Amino acid sequence: MLFLPAVISQPVIVGYLPQYSVANVSEAALGRCTDVAYFSLEPNADGSINEKNFSSSHMEKLMGAKKKHGFRLLITVGGWGRSSGFAAATSTKAGQKNLASNLVDWCEEYGFDGVDYDWEHPKNAEEAANYAGLIKATKDAGRASNLLVTAALAGWQTITPEGVEALDRVHLMAYDQGGRHSTLRGSISDVDKMIALGFPKPKIAMGVPFYGRHVEKRNSITYASLLERNRSAILEEGLDEVDGMYFNGPATMKQKCDYAKAEGLAGIMIWELGHDAAGDDSLLSLIHKELTPKPVKKEDSKHRFLFGGG
């Protein structure tokens, strides 16, 4: 089994893809990501793997796109409503190693490039420490296969230094805060919290929403639906809030990309690919354009050499 090396070129574009969105996301869209996180597995309390949301029919599409475009394919374990088994499975060092070993074996069987954890959420300091132990155990077990180990964390969460060191990257869920849930200011504040935990900037992928959330009622709507209903307000007026729904329009998304580049962050993480608009209105296409390094023209390279430019 061949794996991509665990070397993360910057900047990254990490697209989360729940199993219920696979059919609606094109191969071309997947190809605009450097990493695709297939949101599928759950941990059982005994450390075994619950595959009820995993579909072998999805694998043909994902592996075909991976082979063509060369992105890293991660398997996400946990998530909202899918994390009840974590506490029991990781309550002992032996349990941490057991779950880690099972997941590494699973990745090797199916050809995934890494494990992405999303425990929502450890309830106390003991569980947070056990989470870090699981992350380290996974990194140790996957080292021979060069597997990446990443985790989705909210700005209010904490993690021990052991977990910070073991993670290759944190996927910062810089959204779903109260009120206007994903402003640039709020996202920067969340980045600062990760830095305070000990994460270096090149390990932090700042999360952005491809959906809107009501500032009071907390219900949500996809960006594609928002754009269909409010095209002029979003694209011509540049609004990020319509009828109480707050979201990130193109201008704000570009600002976030500019911030990630300027600060040397790992890049941008997206929840989730199935919420995007199509064609020229795609936020993913905008992010890809903003973050993908521009090729150097031969004449530009020549001028830098002649005039000693950096």
C-alpha cells in the first residue's frame, strides 16, 4: 500500500465531506482541495469501529478522484452525535492504543492518508487528557505508514501539550459562535486561542462555513440556498447577513484567505463541501484561487536573478 508522505505543503484547503454529501459533490470540486476529510466513522465503547455511515460505494468515487488529483484523503472519526464511544474507549492507555491500532489498520486496508478526530466533546480534564493520549497513540501507531493525524477543535476547547505536539494539524472550527457566528474578528480570536494552547501557526487551518446560521434562532441554511434566494444582496451589495442569517460571502471569504496567508497559517478548512454554490459562484473555487500559489513566469524568474530580488 502506498501512502503520501506526511509532509504538509502550505497552504492547505481541507474540505469536510459527510457521507450524505458525497453524491452531490463533483470530482472537480474534490480536486480543488489538498485534503478531503470523509466524515464517516464512529468509535465504539470497546475501541472497535462503527462503520454504519461508511459506504463502500463512496470509496470508488473518492479513490478515483484522489488518484486523479492527488489530494490527501482523511477519515474523520466522531462528530456531533457520533462521539458517545470516545470516553469509554479512551479511559485507559490500553484502550487508547487499541482504538488507535484499529483505526490505523483500517486506514491501511482502505488506503486513507490519515485519521482526523472530532470528539464533540471531552467533558472534563481527564477526558481531555485521554483524548491527547489517543492522538499520540495514533501518531505512534501510524508512523510506519506515514499517516497524518489531525483533529477538529472549537476555539473554546482545550488540549494538553502532548496532544498539541502529536497533531500534524488542527482544524479550527471557527464558526457556530453565538450571534454572528463566523466573523473575521471572531475567527482571529479563535486562532489566538489555539496559539495560546501551544499550536504553531503552520499547524492551524482556520475553519470557514459554507452555510449561514440565524443570529438568534440558531437554525442554518446552505450557502447555495442563501445565494439562490438573495443573489443581489450577496454578490452586488456584499452583505454577510440577510433576514437574520449570518454567513461568509465572497468578500469576507477572501479576507479570511488573505489573513491565513499573511499570518502563515496552515490554510483554510471548510464545513462542508456539499453546502457550496455551483459554477462561478463557488466559494471553494474562490478559496482555491486565493490560496493556490501562482506559477512563476520564466521572465519573472530571470528578472529576479538579474536584479538580485528575493
